[in-house]
Amino acid sequence: MTDTTTARLLIIGPPGAGKGTQASRIAERYGVPAISTGDIFRANIKGGTPLGKQVQAIIEQGELVPDSLTNEIVEDRLQQADAVGGFLLDGYPRTVEQVHALDAMLRPVGAGLDAVVLLEAEVDEVVARLLKRAELEGRADDTEEVIRHRQEVYAEQTAPLVALFSERGILVSVNGLGTVEEVADRIAQGLDAKLGARVGS
Ligand code: AMP
């Protein structure tokens, strides 16, 4: 990467595809903060804040937090100094409305997302992974029903965004099966190619 460019990135994919693990790798590689709306919500739930109380039941049921609230949180976060030179979003935008809200947030600085990594994984594979994690970490709330519901919400609300990013020419599809290292290498290759093309254009 040259230091004259910013990288505004997003990682998207079904729950359980390994986005969080890969997000920190990507963020480190491109020198940008990883911003996860799920992490922000979980920290607020843990801290017992008003926001945490507002979103806890929604998250436990596997539903999406309302767009207006989520957009507000991201807008605040993107205004912090560390995000001015770029960022990696993980778990946002998740609906078409959130895509439009993000576009509006970035418009004043004449920017948009530079690349979107789609981490591909089969539903049965990710459900199996999430069930195992729930058992290992004692997450009693993560029942199979809730885990499957989150996959349905992804398929209905978030998967349609992939076509939208593809039309914009910023999509980088990566097979999410394999070791953390293997997947990280695929992402790095795909992103370097996409961002390199941008630098030259
Ligand atoms: P994640 O860790 O990204 O899977 O997020 C955990 C949960 O937080 C999701 O199942 C949603 O309930 C909520 N959440 C995270 N990001 C968003 C978002 N962009 N829009 C609405 N709800 C979200």
C-alpha cells in the first residue's frame, strides 16, 4: 500500500464465516481501525449502558437493531480521528437502508467504500461452527434456533447487498473455507489487486 491512499473497506458474509478474525488481520495490514457494530453493541450490553439495555433483547433473538439507531452509532464512530484515513467495517452495513446511510456519511468527504470482501461459506458449515462455539464458550443463548434465524436474516436482509457492491465494481469474493492463514492470504491477494487497480486508475 502506498501511504498516499486511504482504504475504506468492508467485510461481509454470513454469521460464523470468520469475519471478526479476518477483520483484525485486514485492519492491521492496511493500517486502519476495525469497526464492528456487533462489538460495539456487545460492549454496551456488558457495560449495562442505556444503549446496551435497548439492544440486548433484539440481539439475543437474532434480530437486527433498527437502522436509525445503528446508523447513528456508526456515524459517531466514523467521525473519530482514527477513522479519517480509512477503516474496515465489520457487520455494517447490513441492510440496503444502511448502505444508503453510509453513502450519505461518506459523501461530504467525496469518498465511498473502496472494496468489499465477501467471505463465502455454506449455511450448514457456519451453523455447525456456531453450535460448536456456543458449546465451547457456554453461550446458552445461542441455541440452534437463534443461530439459524440469524442465517435467515442474513439471507433476506444482507445477502442482497452483494449484488449492489458487485455492480459498483468493488466486490472481492473469497472462499472462507480453510485455515485462518489460508483465508487471510486469499483476502490480502484479492484486496491488493482491487486497491492496486484503484491507485492506478
Ligand atoms: P455480529 O457480531 O456482527 O454478528 O452482530 C451481532 C448482532 O448485533 C447481530 O445479530 C445484530 O443483532 C446486531 N447488529 C450488528 N450489526 C448490526 C447492523 N449493522 N444492523 C443491525 N443490527 C446489527
